[in-house]
Amino acid sequence: MNSFTPYIFILILSCLSTLSVKAQKLSDTLNLQQLEEIVITAQYTPELIKASVYPIKVIDQNEIRARGATNLRELLYHELNLQLEQKSVFGASPEVQGVARENVKILIDGVPVIGRLNGIIDLTQLPLDEIKQVEIIEGPSSVYYGTNALAGVINLITYKYQKESLTARIEGYYETIGQFNLNGKIGLRNKSKKDLLRLAVARNYFDGHALVDTMRLKEWESRDQYLGNLYYIHYFNKVELSNTTNFFNEELIHPGQPDAANTTTDTYYQTNRWKNDLTLKGQLANNKYLDLTFSYSDYLRYNNDYHVDLNNGESLLSDKASDHDTTHFDFWFFKGQYSKGDSSKFNFTLGYDLNAESTEGGRILNKKQSMQDYAFFASTRYRPAKTFIFQPGLRFTFNSIFSPFLAPAVNLKWDPGNNTQFRASWAQGYRAPSLKELYLDFHMSSGPFTYHILGNQELNVEHSNNFNLALSHQLKTNSNQTLNLNLSSFYNEINNMIALSDMVDFTRFYVNINRHKTYGGKAELRYIPIQTLSLSGGLSRIARYNHFTEDYAVPVFVATTNLNGSLSYCFPKQKASASIFYKYNGVRPGFIIDKSTGEIIETLRQPYQVMDASVTKTFRNNSFHLTMGAKNLLNVTNIETIGNQSGQAHGTELYLWGRSAFVRLQFRF
């Protein structure tokens, strides 16, 4: 792996581009040039991505399939300006533009996903079986989405439409690290085409994985997931009324280390997530649009410890109350948006957003706490000329715990030519402290000591300022060659960022200490020399600054450089295609506090590279769809962080489980 450099991948792309000379002779209907995507995230109305004032990244269903991604974590680890962190038991969480965890809002059809543990929405709990496309906005979207949208928004758009009166599908997936998935769906549409009913079910099983065979211990715990989705849609001309019910259940097993007597303790984690959405949306008249959503979400996670005697295989539920824990969230969500969107000089959107969240559990002060916020937002789009858009926006939020606060934003878009767009924005983001950060009451005994981690009801709201610049250019020649170039830069400054204090008398509190700053940019290029060949590549650089405790500050920025690339080639006569995806993650400098000396130590997370490859083929009039390939061809596992001066290891981060092969077969009838 050390001998393989990013330049080799660039050379491969260059060589493959020479295929264009011979492939120009192909006269076929299969075309890698996609129709321009329609986006809905943070829009007045469904909008062409080229017309949006936001630079939005779209990952469509074809790319999801080509990457072999089964959940959101697997889909995102090739993206620039986006890093993933993997924590045992808690799962995977994203970092966008150098800002992570609580500050990245995860949505499904515009509705927030709840159930953050340690600030994390586990991306492995978000499967992609029913996802049409994923839309990513980098930078604050607080005007539209409120708290937690400070770093960015990741919106999963489900596929709810069908033309046929009857559709059915069954799909199986196998991966050599012990992943077995099976899902199916059936959809019915009546003769009037005004009613659609669809049911989808799935089971995803992962047997767990150990990098070293220890018989029991696994860095990657086994997971068993069951999912169900029921959709009903009724169409009133250009308006639709829909009801969506989602159910998710997961069992995760964390095996313990056997002691001298060959006994151990295994912990079983159960997660149940249930969500019901009722929406009314569509075009009323004269380019007036309405979008109303009512949603209720329920999240339950509990863990139980079992004492296991490996000598006789006996397993008994622990009788200690401290060995069991339950966390419960429920969330009511009401959102309405009325918009006028057309080509006139003035357009606008007005909306409200009502949220009520409560949590209960043994580690919450007084066992139960709640928070509500009531927000109103407005935005206007002024077009003084056909090529220029000025769009200011404002969100005003009343919170049941904190003082009212404002979140303004200004977006500019200029089209100097039909194929060029320049975008600029300034936005203030905010994040209200979570219920855990306010009311956590956690006690852990270790030997003669008891450690306390406590919430803080005096916390302040986090605030940020974000600046973004972006330039996009599309070029299409007479020979149907296509070139897309995207350049962007950003700057984030977050004040009152919440972190844990230093430990005093075995106690830590959540406090407003961190001042976090990031800046950087990226350049992305996509080239389609012929209809059957697509090449893309990108480079990004993110610099971070962090004042991270009451007593310690590192007054310098530390930067990381990443690059990625992909190629796809179609074989029209064979109804097949092949794809390669690559990402290089550069050295990541950082700092830790040496608890023994109290000194700040500079660290370096080692660079690593990931590469996936896949082949897809359809059979029998597209009834069968086969995808097979290999993931993590360079066999990356854990990533080590070392001291810059000492060269000694200071930590190991879970990232991937090594090389694997997969196959997915879908049958439609």
C-alpha cells in the first residue's frame, strides 16, 4: 500500500481516456451524460441544480448502485470536504468542512433523523434501499433547517413515484466480510393513477469482523437490522397528499474479553426507530407552491449485560441495575412553507417550523427532560437582471430554554454566461445545546473511584459565521464532449462551541469553551470525452483551528489535503458498465493533551487511500440487474495517530475492515 501513490490513479485515468478514439465509433443509445438533476433541499420549489443559489452535491441512484453502498456511511467515504469518524458501538458520523457531529443535520425527505448518542447519528443505521438520491449542502442552512444545520445538511430523498400500475422487486446482497442483505418491495397504482400504495421490507445482517482472529473480540460488532416502509400517496392534479411510515430495528452485540476463569460479559444493544410522516405539497396555481409536513418520531435504545461462562456456554442476564440502560427520544415536527417561484423579479418563501423533543432514561437528570422551539423563517429572491439573483433570508426562533435568536443569511448568484454560475453566500448558523449536554447525569465506577460526567444548564447557544464562494462551468463541444468544472472555498468560525471540561475531582461538565475555525476549498472536474466514458477527479484542502479546553489553546491552523477520482465506462452492446472510485486522505495534523504531564502534544494521523471497483450488467429486458465488485482494494484497516516528535503511537482509529468482495442481484417483475 505504501508504494501506491495518488499519481498512479491519475495515470490510469489518463490512459483510459485514450479509449475515446476507438469508442467514438459506437452508435448506441446508452449515455453516461446524466440529465440535470432536480433538487429540493433548501429550495423555494423543485429546481434544476444549475439554477439553485446553493451549490448542492447530488449522488443519484445509479452512483449509489455503482459504489455498492448499502448504507449512508459506505456512500460518503469517497466525498471531498467530508470525513467520517467511526466509534465502536456508537457507529459512524460525518464531518463537513471540518465541522463534525452535532453540527451536521441528517434529514430524510426534509424531516430530521433523531437519536443522537454521544452527538452521533449512526450512518450505518441509514440504509439506501429506498433512496432515490442524496443531496448535500456544505455550510449553514439554519434559515431553512434550524439547529444542528451549522456545518451542513445531508438530505436523503426517498423514491415514491412509479408509472406502472404494478411493480415488484426483490434484491439480495452478499459481501465477503459477513454481510447478508435481502429486501423487497411491491407497488400498486390504480387505473385513475391518483393513488399509489407501496410496501418495502428488508433485513440487513452483518456478522461482525475481527482484524485478528481472537475467537470472540471484534473491532466491528455484529449487527442485525429489520426495516419496513409503507407509502401511500393520493394525487390532486399538481398537489399530492402522502403518508409514510418507517420502522427500523437493530441488535448490536459487543462481546467481552474473557478473564482468567474463562468468563466474560457481553452487551446487547437494541435500537428501535419508528417514524410517521404526513405531507401535503405541490403547485397550487400561478407558480405558488405549498409544502406542509407533520411528523412524529420515536427512538428507543437500550442495552443489557449478560454474564457468560465460556466453559459451559451459560449466559445469564445481569441482576445489577447499573448494567442496563435505556435511552428514549420522541420528536414532534411541524413544518409549513408557502413559496412563489417563477422567472419574475420578486419571489419569496414564508414558513414555520415547530419542534418538540423529549428524552428519558437513567442517565438523564430527573429521568426525563424536554425542549421545544418555535421558528418562523422568510426569504426573498430579487432578480434585478436575468443573470443575477440576490436572496436574503432570516429565521427567528423561540426556544423553551434559551432566549430568542436570529439566523440571517444572504446568497448571491451571477450567471455571466449560459454555462457559468458564480455563487457567494454569508450565513450565520446556530446550534442549541442538546438535552444530553444540558441534563446528562452519568456516573461510572472504576475500582475505588466514581467518575461523573454531567450536563450544564448554563450552556449558551453555539453561533457561527460562514462564508462560501463557488464557481461552476459547463462546456459541451460539437462532438458531444462535456466538461464540468467546480471550484469552491469556505471559511467557518464557531463561537461558544460546546465541549467537556477538564476533569476535576473525577468530574467533567459540558462547557462553552471551544472556538473552532476552519477554512479551505476544493476543485472538482468531470470530463465526458464520449458518450460511454466518464472521468472525474478532485482536490480539497481543509485547515482547522481549535481552542479546545479551558486551559489549552493551539493558536495555529493545521491543514489536510485530500483528493479523489472516479471513472465509469459503458459497454452498450453488452448492457454493462464498469466503475472505479478512489480517494486519498492526506496526513492530518492534530493536538492532544498528555494527561501525565499536562503538555500539548502535536500528533499526525497517517495518510491512507481507498479504492473500490464494480461492474454492473442487466439481463432479460432489464428484469435482472447484477452488480459485483471489490471494496477497499488497498486493504486499509485501522488508521494510526502518532506523536510528531516522539514517533510513538497515541491512538488507533477504526476506519475500514480490509479488502472485501460483494455481489448484488436485483430481480424486477
